[in-house]
Amino acid sequence: MRKVVAALAILSCFLCASVWAGSAFKSFTVTTEYAFPTRIAIDPSDSIWFIESNLNRIGQFQPDKGVFSEHDIPTTRALPGDITVSRQGLVWITEMDANQIGVIDPVSGSFKEYDIPTIDSSPYRIVADKQGNIWFTEFYGNKIGMFDPQTETFNEYPIPTPASRTSGITTDQQGRVWFIETQGNKLGRLDPADGKMVEFELPLPFEAPGDVVMGASGALWIGGRKGHSLIKFDSATERFETFPMPDRMVSESLTVAEDGKIISTLKTSSKIVLFDPEKKKFLEVEAAMGKSKPNGIDVDSKGNIWFADTPRNALFKMDRAMVRKLWMN
């Protein structure tokens, strides 16, 4: 019997702080106008890969050289949805309208695409496991998909809840796959060893969650939307804990900093939010003044935070040292 506990944290001046740190960010404007970057992923060399949502391309930025480059997606109007980098350094994307996943080899520059067996599955979020297998959610297919690059074959796992509308996905140290059921309002777990799925109902109804990430302690963190919350799930105890976001903000994308803090961009704000799981404290950081919409977010090998700002057509970087300084203030 799984247990669900929802602890509603009370925000006060001791639990939430807000700072203007525009000078702490460095911005890098994408060379091609109106590319409108969304999701990002960082490879082992700290190159920033990102979706150019308006141009059907994948962009690359090499910070050490200050150079942008682009890769055309072979299928026109593919509608790329998400991006990830495998441990082998290959860049993988979902193509929602093309019903494909694609892969770029940064060394050779080759771009290959693979048709997903389920028709009109609408592949959405994507992640690579330690073995290099590629896992993705099928938003309309109501399945979890797996692609083995070695054999170039697919495996698909139906989700018990009908029309669950799967979105975020991640893997843990045991090789299990965790995923979000946006419409089903559940967190799901798939064990590839036996194909068994387990679903956990979220503590708040109609949460419409989006992203999920694996925290440094092994806990899962979920970006709630309608409940304006950040949700923690302890996979050992199978318990949830809920933390209301400052000012009823709504999480867009999630990542984890090197020190275990949870970082989120927001759907309707120019801020990013950092959360300290130990102190249970939020820190709001204003990324830019005026028209700004932080989207995909990731952390490089040096601990620097990077995110895409869609309307500004730019990538933003916050140095690791500045992040630590803000927490000390």
C-alpha cells in the first residue's frame, strides 16, 4: 500500500527571497534571427544544444569559442519537442509532428531519423539512460517508448491509465524509468527488467504536471502547474511532499544544480526559481527586464546554469560563483 503525504509549506520571509540579478547573467544572442530557442541540453564538452522552434533546426553554441552553428532537421515541419545528450555524446530529439526521433553525431555531423512504430504517437520528452538507450514519452500514443541505438529497434510499453498524456521523463540509478502523466495526474515508474509499471496518484488533484527530474538524494522532483507547486517524491517511502511556489508561479522546465538545489524556469515569468531541499527555501532570480521568457534549463560540468530565453532569441548563463553568492545574501 503506497502512502501519500502532502505537506503544504507556508511561505514567509524566511522561506522565500527574491533578488534582481540581471547583471549576474551573460546573454548570447542566437546568430539566426527568430530562431526562438526552447529546450536545451549540454553535452560532455559543455556545448549547449537547443531547439530552434521557429526554424525546424537544432542549434549548437560552443561557449569556449563563442560560436553558434545549426543543423537542419531532415524532415520538414517536424516540430521538435525535446532534446537530450547521451553519455556517448550523441544528441537526440523528439519530432512531434513527424512521429520520429532524430539523432545528431556532433563528430561527423550526420543526422538520422527513425519512425516510431505507433502512428501519431506525438513523441514529447526524451532522455538517455546509462547504457545509451533512448527513452521517450508518447503524448498521444499513451506509451513509453525505448530505442536501442545498437540494434536500431524500438520497444513500447503501454500505460495502464487511458489517455494519460505523458510528458516529462527521467531515469534513476537502478535503470528504472520515471514519467509524468499530465492528464492522468500521476507519476509512473517502469522497470525495464520485467516491463512492470506502477503509478502513483499525485497529492493534489488536477495538477497537470510537466517536467520531472532526479534529485541528488535520489528523490524525484515534479513541476506542478495548476497547484502552483514543486512536488517531491521519495521513491523509498513512496511519499509525496508539496511546496507551494512563490507568488503562485508555474514551473516550466526543471534541472538539478551540482549542490542538489532544484532549478526551475517559469511559464509566465521572466524569473527563474531555485529551491534548497534542505532548508526548504525558495530563491527567485529576475533574469532580465522587459520581454523575457526563460524556457529549457540545464547545468554544465562547471556548475554554471544555462537556459534558453525564447522571445529574446538568446541563451543565458549564470556563473556557479554567482549562484552561491546569491544564496549567501
